[in-house]
Amino acid sequence: MPDSPSEPSSPTPAVALRGLTKTYASGFQALKRVDLDIQRGEIFALLGPNGAGKTTLISIICGIVTASSGSVAVAGHDIQRDYRITRSLIGLVPQELSTDAFETVWATVSFSRGLFGKPRDAAKVEQVLRDLSLWDKRDEKIMALSGGMKRRVMIAKALSHEPQILFLDEPTAGVDVELRRDMWEMVRRLRDGGVTIILTTHYIEEAEDMADRIGVIRQGELIVVQEKKALMKQLGKKQLTVELEQPLHALPAELAAMDLVLKPGGHTLQREFDAHDAGGGVAPVLRRLAELGIGYTDVNTRQSSLEDIFVSLVHQPGAAR
């Protein structure tokens, strides 16, 4: 009897975290048993308030900070046992600017490539500098650059050795709009080329625009990991607003029973309902207004943004993944 065909194996995650914890000497527990798989070629956004553990998590994966317990694998390689391999696969753009102020842009990016054992390749370095609008600055010393240009150099250094996984830790904090636009265009090109992108950001609209999946970390715990669209559908709310023809002096009992709120001035009714309740939050209200003879001039609904969802999650006393 012939052997039955084996099940296709699942692709090895770009990053796999199991039971990851970190407690500092002071006793502060920065991470509490984090389990997470980040898939190859995705853009994963890690969101959380200051002090939630985002930078600690990234620093452990990149080999900068040692975990208290648990394991980390990068492309199937343990970060402690196969340190050289895993570090060569990773590019990191940290929050803090740290470059040799007296080196030129070209020299510092070329040197960073050499640190990872990559052969000299002027064409690769040139392409990175051009992608980041740094080519015209290639012969300038770092200390002569603006803050935004220094940030571009940090990104160029991280990309110089052609990493498979790129960490962007608050990459656009305090930089100009042009850099943000250029960088996200480059990130999309990298993702299209198979590079895995993990980013933390305070600009939640960037995560909403860029990410395939969202992780929310709060007080060292990963409380939500979800595809962006599914997260917004599952946790999002809609707000119905009805502008009335004539103001109401008080909210009729029939409308109060539908969780409608009369706003100050009496011209506006509002109601919140689940985003997945397709039409169920609007049609009954309009029918009841018609039955009561209450005219309206405008009706609109507003979907919760990722920022609304994020704020509600980090302020909940408890949340399940």
C-alpha cells in the first residue's frame, strides 16, 4: 500500500517568540510571557503606550537585551545559539540616533554593510542612498545633517546589508512629512520584495495605512494580535448621527429605549452600534423617527478608527487575545 502524501509543512515564521519574559534588576517586569509568530513578508505593527514593552521586545529579538526566560527564533534559527546568522538577517532602525558624527554618509553606510560580512558593493550602497534621497549628501559629514537627514542615514545603515527582517522602532517620530512619505514608499517596495517589516509607531494612522496585522501590548502583555481588517471589524464601533429639522426639547421615551442620545441644542441625535451590524443600527432608528413624525435633514455614520480601538483596548481593565 503506497504511503499517503504528507501534509504540507507550515512555512517557518520570520520571527517566533515562545514564553518570552523580561524582568530587570530593579524588579520591573517589562515582558510577561509573550507568544507571537510574525510571518515572512508581512508588515506587523506593534502598538502600545510608552513603557508598554515595545522597545524591550524588539531589543531582545535583535540581540541587544537578554530575555529572562523563553525563546526567540529568527527564520528558524535560535537567536542565542545561531547569533551570527540571526543578526545578519535583521536590520534595525532604533529610536535613538547613533552615528559617527565625523564620518561621511557614504562611509558610515558602507562600513555598516561590512560589519555584517557583506562584500563591498558600491551599486547597492548607491541604490539605498538614492531610495532615501541621500545621494546628494553622500560626501557630507553626519554632524552637518539635519535631524531628518540623520534619521534617513539610520535607515540606510539598517538596509545596507540587505536584511530579510527590518525593525522600525518609532522611525518617523519627530521627522518631516516628506521623509515619512519616502520611507513608507520604500517599506512597501521592501515588503513586495519579500522583506518582513516590524514597526512600532505613535502615528496610529500609519499602522492603519501600512500594516497587515496589528499587535497591541499593554504593561508587558500582548493583549491582541489580529489582522487589521478583522480587528477593526471585531472591535470597531459605528456612530450614527441624525440632524433634525426641528429641535427637540426632550428625548422621547421611544428613542431613549433605542439608546439614542439628544445632544445639547436639541438638533442632533446620536447612537453607537456594532460595526458588523450591517444596517441594523440605522434602519430601525429612521423607521421610528418616521413613526413619531420627527423630520431630519441629514444622516451619517462614522466608523471607529484604529486609534479609537487602540485607546479603548489599552484602557480596558482586561482584554483577551
